[in-house]
Amino acid sequence: MAAPVRSMSSPSGITCNTTSFQKKSRSKLVSIPGTRPSVQNGQLIVSTGVTSLDYVIGGGLAVGTLLLIEEDRYDSYSRMLLKYFLSEGVICGHELFVASAQDHPDEILQELPAPILDDVTSPQPGQEQAQSSDSDSADDMKIAWRYQNLPKVQTALASSARFGHYYDVSKTMSPDMRQASKCHTFYLPEQPPAESTPTSSMSEAYMALLKAIQRVIHQQGFDGSAPQSKMRNVLRLGLHSLGSALWGDDLCCRESPAHSHSLTTFLYALRALLRSSLSVAMVTVPSHLIQSRVLMGRITRLSDTSIALESFRGSEKETNPLYKDYHGLLHVREVPHLNCLVCEVPDTKDLAFKLKRKQFTIERLHLPPDLSDTVSRVSKVELAAGCGSSATGNKHLDF
């Protein structure tokens, strides 16, 4: 619809036409390396380090939010996602905060996967057009005429624009690259005992962790309400295995725990800190050990984004032929509802993950059916490209 036009007379008697609407200037977002505005709600987002996971949760992890990961039974794949998250922070120049009660944070940092920096350059427009025409002609020769007008089935969860980096889990990041990023650590056994009993429902361990996070946010200039004296940056918080007995919590020991509100109170306070700062958190929780499903539901609702990893290791599904190409299932529990009335819902709920020798990928679980007896399915190499993977950067990851 065209904008209305209003006629105005200038002092010289010349009539000029001006519109009653003025073009709204686009707001300038904070320019921080490794971030970009979301196409859904304009929220500033960062990559989780796994491009397929970014696609599942709506393009990336919004700054100021909390991502909850329900650990698998042996905490191997959830720990890997945490290392992907921290590795992406190192490559983007973000500051890190790693907290753990089991393994020392320095040991977790030493296991970060090495990035692949020599990605394949994108082809020229002429080459890309020629390649697409060749592939189209090849498809026309293979597919029968009655199937040409059917929509193509997209098996890989791929986004239109690449966001994030690729990593090789068979190699570890070099110490020089890792030390270039500023990192803060919190190891519970090394923390001094509290001088007094906390008055709130939060335990001493969670209270000390919350104070350490608050201290880093305020002292390092990540507080959004305080004036910024230096170039802005993003703080990535990696909190490993909260709710376990090593944190002094009895959620995994009793069906009716005495400290049932300790972890939920901590998550509530943590989200308040994240909302008012340039910070983003990834928290892993051993949900398979928490006996109270009601309490686990409260923990899930206190997170902005929540996913669960169901590993096949040690279960009957490990020998099931249906899951022979995968190592586990991925369940989306919660999706963010920021600056929008309707959240970004994944187009499929049947998601599975696999760990190759070099790459962790998330894919659709079921394959599309054959269109005819003479047409073979999508080759395994094309299907295993992984959701969120583009045409570039995969030659070092696929086999």
C-alpha cells in the first residue's frame, strides 16, 4: 500500500509533495565478533559450536539466555557439547567461565577440539550455476517424468547461512590458541568453606558459584546496566553436571530431597544475571539420576532452551537395526520465547545424533521413501553431511 502524500507550500510559492511517513532508521546492534542478530526476533545470538544444534534451537543461542542439556547416561556426549560450546568461544574471542565439581576446569579446557580453519572456499557464481545445471540434468535423467513435479525431500537440517565453525574431535586445540582467550575457572573442592550458613534455600556450593559468576560479570564489564569502559564482549558460562551429589545436592539420592529448591533457586538467580548482562550459559544436568520427575520439570521450565540426550550405549536400542547408524536420540524439551509471540518450533521431532571420528552431527532419524524401483535413495555420503552443514568445510569431516 502506497504511503499517503501531503502537499505543502514553501515560502517561495512552490508546492512540494512530502509523505506523512518517515523511514525508520534501523537500530544499531552491538557489534561483537561471533554474534549476529536473529532473523526471527532480532535477538543477538551466538553459535553453540555445533551448526546442527544451532538449526534445531532456532539459529543459535540468544545472548542473555540459558541452555540446559540433560546428560546422557555416561556423560560422554553432553560433555562433548560443552567442549564445543567453549571451543566456539575461544575462536570468537569470547571470555570463558568454566565451573565443575568433578573434573578440574583446566582438564576440560585441555580437551577442547581443534578448529578447522582451512575450509573450502565457496565456488564462483558461474561455477555454481554450471554445477547446479549439471546436477539438475542428471536428476532429470534418473527420475521418471511422473515424479519430476513432486517436492524434494530435505533429509539434512541445513540453514541458508553458515554460522559458527567446524571442529575436529580427533584433535585437541593447541595451547597457544587456548591461552589467547581469557578464562575464569571455578572448582568446587578448591573453594574455601563458607563462614556462615546461607539464609536462603540455596546451598553453600551454589551460593559460592553464583557469587563467583556475579563477580566476573561486574568486574570484567559484562554488566549491561553499568557504563562500558572497554570494547564489549560476550561471556560464555559452562557449568558442568549441576544437581549431582558432588555439588552437595541430594536430588539424585532421594525421591523427596531435603534441598529440593536449591538448584531451582540457583537457576532462577542465574537467569536474572544473564538477562542484564552480555552473557550466555550452558548447563548440564544428570536428569537420568534425578528421581523426581516433577522437580525435573521445574528445572526444565527455568531454562530458556532445553534438550535431552538419550544415548544407546548399554541399552537395547544399541543392537536395534533401526538405530544402527546413530549413537543416540535428541529430544527438544524447551525452546526460547524471546521477543516473539510464537516460538521457533523445529520442523521435525525425530532427531538423532551420531559421533564420527571427527565430527558430532544431529540428523533426522528416518530416511525418505524411494520414489520408484529404479531410483536409489540419497547416497549415504550426502545424507551424512549432517544438519546445519553447508557445501563448504566438510571435506575434512566426512569419510
